[in-house]
Amino acid sequence: MSGPYLDVTGVSKRFGGLQALDDCSFAIEPGQITCLVGPNGAGKTSVFNVITGFIRPDAGQVRFRGQVLTRMGSRRIVGLGICRSFQNLRLFADLSVLDNVTVYLPSRTDENPFRPILRPIRTEIERKRRMAAAMSILEEVGLAHRARDAVRNLSYGEQKLLCVARLMASGAELLLLDEPTSGLSAQALEAMIALVLRLKAAGRTFLVVEHNTRIVQRLADSVVFLHQGHVLAQGEPAAIVADPKLGEIYFGGAL
Amino acid sequence: MNFFLSYLAIAEIYALASMSTNLLVGVTGIFSVSQGAIFGIGAYTVGILTLNDWASFPVAMAAALILCALTNLAVALPALRIAGDYFVVTSFGIQIAATAVFMNLTDITGGASGLAGVPPPNVFGRDLDEPGAFILLSSIVLAAAALFFWLVLRSPFGRLINAIREDELAVTAAGKSVLAAKVGVSALSGMFVGLAGGLYAGFLSFIDPGSFDIDASILLLTMIVVGGARTLAGSLIGPALLTALPQVLSVLPIPSDAAGPLRQILYGLMLIAFMLFRPQGIAGRRL
């Protein structure tokens, strides 16, 4: 493998009068959990949007395993193994829990519109296979017993676990989680942390937007501190959290 | 007996069209108000081809199916990149344009006076000129289409278009092409309504632009609102009820010139009532 696993170099993005990202650079190591921290409006979600091809940066580039992502569409980027979640979840509310996962399973031909008509039996076999694959993912995250329920009947904690389940279904090796623990009860929080650590142990890599410094210290191998679209520091969680200057920015001191 | 069979044939034709509307509007959430126009293209294709003896009925039906799929695609390609509300306006424009074409391409469509004397469907050397014979054909087509509709809805593609209705951005994040799926469903939907149009021309033997105008599009939408979105049962119940309404009005003691406006008023009231009291329709899921 040439160079770092995921490498963001000099990325800038301006929306009208707002400089969302300003010469933003950092790198991610494989098999690690990297936490992206910073005050509100620091550009954390913009970083996700640039990496996954949702927005095209004005300058700079993103490389994943040596390949330049910056001009690719989101479809190819997911195909290469990067999948992101959303801060506001964006679950398919009217679909069952199971179907929320099956839609995220990759497909080549099984989602062809004419296939159910031209090859009904083959399609039925594929449907069953996809449902079984989704079911085993739901078992992994502990939602198998809710597979048939509508998403809107799930608790908020369960909905957030389902978001991770969808990313697992995509087959991605690098998962980008946007605030996976915000708004969770203590119990749901522990379930989420345990799941992320379990997936990390199984070889997945994470980039996580996280606000709570205590959770950052429990999860992160590396912390990227973002402020006004620029990376102020990257390093071990203990060092970043202990830095008084960063603490002041983070908790609303100097601006 | 013929009276009832005629009603049944019309109901079956509209059930085919409703499956098309359901795929597009009910399942995928592409709010099209040009379904009447596509229905008309199917009808005119079969009408023109068989009336001029340019093609046999089965060939004309195949042509209608392909032409409607392609038209829906052509409509879809530029318009599907436009989000939600704007698509309604775009498809409204297509509906208006189609009506203008049906009205003014007089040499081919017969203009406002329509096409009279479309021959009855001829299948395997038999003229299906009696409702009893026609009903056999329309039932077979409907049964096959219903099976396909059911297969599509439960397939992975069916799940995908349901997800697109819920959240396009989340589907994009899954690495799926929303546009490709919409193009696919537009083609499928065009085929269903193309079949319906072709049968309509063959059964009534007379077609005119008034049957495929914006009112027709709204009628097709009303059918899935009443019957129910996203289900096979809804696509059958809606047309069965709404095509019965004119028949019922025709036996009631009302002056014939009041029957038309009264029908429109009843359609309107039904739409309002269903939206207020049962938005999911009789046999559908929440819209």
C-alpha cells in the first residue's frame, strides 16, 4: 500500500461567504478509531461530505489506499469501501428494520428493475439471500428481535444502532459515524461503544464525530481537532484533551 | 350481462393503469400528473397502427408498450433530476403538451374529433368484438401484469424504490444510483400504462384527446388514493370503484347533461374525504 490509508490534504470548501473547510489536512490509520472533534460549525460534517463525494472541494484532495477520491461520485466511493452515517439518521421510516439493512447491501444485478419479471425464481433466491445477510447483521448489533418492526417504533438508541447496521451491510471497511452517541441513554451509549469497539477488533476502521471528551478518550486511537475548517492538531486523545488552548476553543473561550 | 362485462373490461384496463401510477407515485414517490398522457400514447399507438392496418393487434400492443416506456424515460431523464414539487410542474407541462399534440396532429390522431372505428383486438385470428371475448384477453393481461407488479414490489428493486421514496440521500449514501432506479421504474411504469392504453383503444374502438387530458391524469391519481398506495389490492379496488361510479350515475334518474359534472364533483369529494379520513386508501399503506 502506498502512503497512508486515508489521507486528506489541503482540502478547502467555501459556501458563499462561509469558509467551511480551510486547508484541512489529516490522515487516518487502518484498524484505528479516529475521532473528529471541534466546536459547532468547525466543519466536521463537511469533512464527511467531501470524503464520501457528496460535495466537491474547491481545493485539495482525498486519497484512500492511494486512490484519489476527490473527483469520484459517491457510488464509486462506497464501492471502494467507505460508507457514512448521518447526524439526523436518515433511516427509511416506513420500511421495516430488516429492509433498512437490505437496501444498504451491495448489489450488481439483483436490483435490476426487469429482473423480477425476466428471472423471477433467481430474484426470489437473491431476495432470500439478502434477507439472510441482513438478518445476520441485525443479530450482530442486537436488533434481530426487531427485524419486522417499523423503524418509527424503535427507541432512539435502537435507531442509532440500526444506522451502524446499515453501514456494516454496505460492506465498507472504513465507516464514518456522525455523532453516533449523541442523545443516547447511559445503557444505549454502552451498547454503541461496545459495538464500535467490537467492529474495530474485527478489523474495521472508523472516523467518528464525537463531542463528549470522555467518550473520545474511551474510543479514540487518534484525535483530529478541527476549528473553523482547519485542523489545529492531531494526536493521541490524552494529549489533545489535556491541551489547555484547545480546551478553551472547544468550550467556547477564545474565538 | 354485456353492460356488466363492459364495466368489468374498463375496470380491468384502469387497474393496469393504476399499477403503473402506483409504481411511480405510490411506491417511488415520483408525483407525476402526466399519466393520462402516457395512457393516451398507448391508446393512440394501437389505434393508429391497427386502424391503418399497419400492424396486427399484438404487434401494435408491443409497440405501445415500448413507446410508452421510452416516452416515460424521455420525460424522466431531464425531469427526475428535479426534486419533488418541481417534478409536478414539469409533468404537468408534459401533460399539456401531449394533449396539444393529440388535438392538433390531425392527420394521424384525428384531432379533436378523435379516431373512430379502431378495429377490435384480433388475437390468433379471432376478432374480440364482444365484451365477453374481450374480457378473456384483458383478464389474462391483467393477471400477468398483477403477477409482475407483485414480483417487482417484493424484489430487491422494489425495496430500493420504496427506500428512494423515503430518503434519496440515504440511498445515495448506500452507494446506489437513485437516477438509474428512477429511470428503471419510469420504464416499467410506462409499460404497464402502455398496455392499458392499447387495450382501451381496442375495446372502445373510439378514442379522443378528452380521454387522456389532465382530468384523466387526476382520475388515475384518485384511483390509487381511493384504492390504496403501494399494494396490488389497492390498484384493483380503486379502479373497480371509480369506474363503477359513472355506471351507477347512468341508471339514477338524473339528466344526462348533469351526470358528467356530478361525477367530477363526486371524484373531488372522494379525494378530500380520503385525504381527511383514510389517507392510506381502502387497501393501501400510508402515502
